Amino acid sequence: IITDEALTQLEELAEDRENPFFLAVGIIKPHLPFGAPRSYLENYEGIELPKIKHPTKPEGKTTWHQSGEFMKYNRWGKDPNEDDEFANDVRRHYAACVSYADAQVGKLVNKLKETGADKNTIVILWGDHGWHLGEHAIWGKHSLFEEALRSPLVIHYPGMKKQGIKTDAVVETLDIFPTMCDLAGISKPDFTTGTTLQGILEDQNATGHQAIAYTGSAATIRTEQYRLTLHKDGFVELYDHDNVEKETKNIAKEKPAVALALTQTLKDRLE
């Protein structure tokens, strides 16, 4: 329904060649409950899925939670943390939802090309959060682990020289607005926060910047190498993404200087 309405609006907006347009389309899937048309699920039947990375509940104090949002849905008395077959069923349904959402994006891009507006339109695909599919024994978001915070971000604009290139630069969703302003050639309002990503779009090896996120009880900062999470009671988690343990081993006590520096940086950003 959302896509059909978006296609109608897109066609109408593209007819006006004199005035620019902005169209935001919120595609709901993948979102709980994980329901998609059967044809999308059939693509994943019989497919061997990769093993869930670090599927056990982390030791010590973290932002782990009991996946309440997911667990409230009908699970037929099954727990994906204890039932591998059910866990794989859930992951297949999630994958089907992603493919279904991808198909909606394809319809919008095709319509953009049909109207000819693709030659003068910036397209940004992004998500507001990630999702645990069993990592850290979490099924959902609301944590401050990498799986919940890393989200999709794809940008395309007319005349783009490096298409289909991936970058590992750390950025924030706050950066999308100033990036759009720069790509559209318009001035940024005084209230704008975030950093333009235009340099990274032109050079995938360009460096990003620190990114922060927070819940009601903790906040986190992600750098190229580390993630530090600061709880309101002062407890600190520090993870090194250059190590194989990544966000499974808290090294705050092993690297107190790094933890102290990032804690101060995070506090400064939050202020």
C-alpha cells in the first residue's frame, strides 16, 4: 500500500520539471511481525544459513535485554535461544522481509527511471537501526551493541563517479541532512548538525568520525577501532574491533587510558 501510493506521488511530482521535489517513503519491512508474501519466503527454503555469531548471553554488565518486543509475539511456545530450528525459521522469515522491502525499492527506482527524473534526483536508502538475530542471545534492537546500531545506508546521485563502492567509514545518520544539502547545492541551515559525507562518497578510503547512540540507561561511542558504552551508574564497557573477540570481551580494565579518553569524549558529545 505504501509503495503504490509512493509510485503515484512520484509520477505526479516528476511531471513538474520546473520545481524540485522531496519524497520520503517509509517502507515498514523488515519489522515485527516477520510476515512477507510466500513467494519471498520460498527463496530461502532449504537454504543453509550461516551460524549465529556469539549466540550466548554476555557475561557481566551490558545492555543485554530479554528481547521483550520479539517475545511478546506468538512463538508457538518456542524460544529461538534454545531451539536452533526455530531460530533458523525466524531468520528465514526476516530474510524474506528484507527481500520484500528490497523489491519495493526496486519499484520506486524503476518508476524514477521511467519518468526520467533519475537523471536529476538524489536517492538515499537508510534504516534507523540494526537488529539482533540471536547475537548475544538477543532478538531485537534496543541494545547498544554493534548489531543493533549498525544500519543500512546507500547513497546515489547523478554524476556519481564511484558507484557500487563500499566504505567502512564510521558515520552517523545525523550526517544525512547536511550531505543532502551539499549534493543538492543548497546552503545548510544554521541549526544543522552532522557532517557532510560528500568526501567519503568521492573517496571510499576517506576517514569517517566518531558516532554516538544512547538509551535511557546508557550511551555509547563508536570509533574506527573501539566501542565504549557508559552506563548511568558509571560502569564502562570497552570493546576492540581490531581483536577477534570484538564486542564479546570487555577490555575496559585492560586499557584504562583508552576507556578514560573515550568516556570524556562521549560526555562532551552528549553535552
